[in-house]
Amino acid sequence: GQNIDQPTEMTATEGAIVQINCTYQTSGFNGLFWYQQHAGEAPTFLSYNVLDGLEEKGRFSSFLSRSKGYSYLLLKELQMKDSASYLCAVKHYQLIWGAGTKLIIKP
Amino acid sequence: EAQVTQNPRYLITVTGKKLTVTCSQNMNHEYMSWYRQDPGLGLRQIYYSMNVEVTDKGDVPEGYKVSRKEKRNFPLILESPSPNQTSLYFCASSFLGTGGTDTQYFGPGTRLTVL
């Protein structure tokens, strides 16, 4: 079967750092996406990892370990506008989506 | 501007009244997909299309139909809507790359309520 696990909800403080984990067990793997989705809006692309290691993009970084079936999204210098859901998706011809992690930022 | 458009954005209808949600993209993408999103369940794929005249079922296709007569358009049809189809619907498109779909770009969503 296909299984992607993310924490349902996380809370962090403005200016801090937060790490959102994603573990997956899928029948195949061709890459992993992270998307951001504000409430009631469309998901927007954040990052894509196909090889092991860390990809940095400004305040956001994404890490992948294919041998462990594990990825994380690291958000630094948190801002209130980062309050959103973060969706992990594994690419195996189609995208297999996790249920998303709702991130709440407190002042 | 490169975009995916959906119409209508909001729709309230009654059980059994046929409706169509349109989706159009201007990026020349081969791949298009419809998702529904319900609280706690994440994105679930309804139907997808790899190219013109090529469509296939996703995880939750019951009660829905699609067509892909032109590359840019991928309408979602509910022949006889029921209350359990009340949901937030997203259309998405992408190029096809190695191993499947590349980065997907989403329309703004259609919030459907079936009474």
C-alpha cells in the first residue's frame, strides 16, 4: 500500500525555527514535493527533492533520505504569514499526498 | 500570466441537478488532474489525464466524469450530485517528466455545496 505520514498540527513562535517531518512507505519513488496551502486557497509549490540531502531556498529548506523514507521541511525566522498547512507528496507517476501539517504561528 | 483557472469558484446546488466545473490552463501542460479536499483527509485524486483524449480514474472517481477534448481544458462533470460530494475541488496541471508528473500548478479551487 501507499502511506505518507505527517504530524496533524504543530505550533511555533514567530522568529523561531520549525521542522515538519514526513515519512513515507510507497511502492515506488521518483521524488518528493512540499507544498504550502493557506486556508481556503490552492496549494503552491515550495520544493522538490529527488536526491538525498538538503536543498535550501531562502528561509525554507527541504531534506530527503531515500533509504529511510524520510523528508523534512525546515522553516527559519518564522513569520505570521507562514501559518498554513504544509503538504508532503511522493511522486510515483502520480502524486501520493500526505494529509498535511497545519502550522500555527504564535506571536 | 501562466495560470490554471476554474469556474465557478463557489456553487450551491441541490441533489440531482447536473453541473460542470470548468478548468483551463495556458501553460501547454500535458497532464491535468482533479482533486477533492475534505477536512482531515488531504487531497484525493478524482480523475487525471495524461494528454488529449486520455483520461483515467484516480482514487475517488465514483459520481464524477471528465473529458479532455482539448489540451487546455479538463472539465469535471457531476451528473447527479449528492450531499457527500460537498467539498473543495482543485484542478491542477503539469508537464510530464521522468517518472511521472512534474511540479503541479493548481487552480484557485471551487467550493461546492450540495443540499
